[in-house]
Amino acid sequence: MNSFLRLLRKLRVNVLWLAAAVLAGLLLHIGAVLAITHLSPNPAVAALSKLGAANEMVVLPPVTAGHQPLPFMSPAERYAMCRFDLRKGPVALHAVLGGDNWTIAVYGPTGANEYAVAGADLERREVELLLAAGSDGQGPSLPIARDASVTTAVGLASRIGIAIISAPAARSAEGDVIERLLSQASCTQRTRTAAPAG
């Protein structure tokens, strides 16, 4: 009987160690899964980075089955993109949207959407977004400027990222207009100027 109790005690200790090891492994696995999104580079941002220089608007070629800059891009859309870098100051993104269903979306380096506006949200077709590093990463309370100005300041949490203009191109008759509007879009660095002495 004495040996049986000793065996039960040993088994109890081994079961506790086994449970502790399983729990530690589970916590390590959850931590690794959550950390991987912050530690690994975003392949989408890396792929689009190769298409153009920083702070320069690039009209992407039409999406076909054999050519997609990114997976799941729609062949019924035309895209222009700007890889922005706010480390030297704000970047102005200027575009004339061709309709209510045109969109501008701003993504951070991890691929998280930080700002988006659709043509339906605008009171005018011409828009200029002044992308700047925000202290709290929050954009303006309104999606777009509602006064007489065209410019909307957008505070971003990330200092680098990608802005994408998306235009529906299902109707081939509008192809030339869409191509012209996308090619006229710009993305330029706003250099900081020194305050005048006074």
C-alpha cells in the first residue's frame, strides 16, 4: 500500500509538470502568432515598393489573370499608388476623382488601413490629402474638408506606407478619361520651410 501511494505521488507530480509544460507551450504559441504580424515585413508593401520611388505617383498597369501586382486585385478596377515617406515632412496627395465610386485608401507598413475616402463623401471631385505623422495617429473627425479649401490634413500613425487610388474601369468607353485622371494624380513631398525671423 505504501508503494502504491508513492507511485500516485510521483504520477501527480509528473502530471503537474506535464500540465505546466503544455500551458507554457500554448502561451508561447499564442505570443508567437500575435508577434509575427509586427516582426515580419508585409509582402504587399514590399511588392508595391518595387514599382516606384518614394513620394511618387505610379499608375499600375491593368490587372489581368497573368499580371497582378498583388493577389485579389480586381480586373474591373484601375489603380494608381504612391509609396509615401513622412520622415522628411508631410506628403501632399492630389487627385481628381472621376465619380462617386472612386476611392483613396492609405495603408501603413503592416497593411492596416489608416484612412479612406470615397468620391461619394466629397462635395467636389478635386481632393488634396496632406498626409502627416499624427501624434495620436487619428485622422480628422470629418472625412474631408467641408469649407472652401480642397486640402484635408490627415494624421497618420505610420511614417511610411502606401496610398492607393482605385477607379472602377468596367466600362471601356471611360478608359481614356480614367487613364488621364490617374496619370494626373500626384504625390509630392512638402518640404518644411524655416519660419521667417521677426
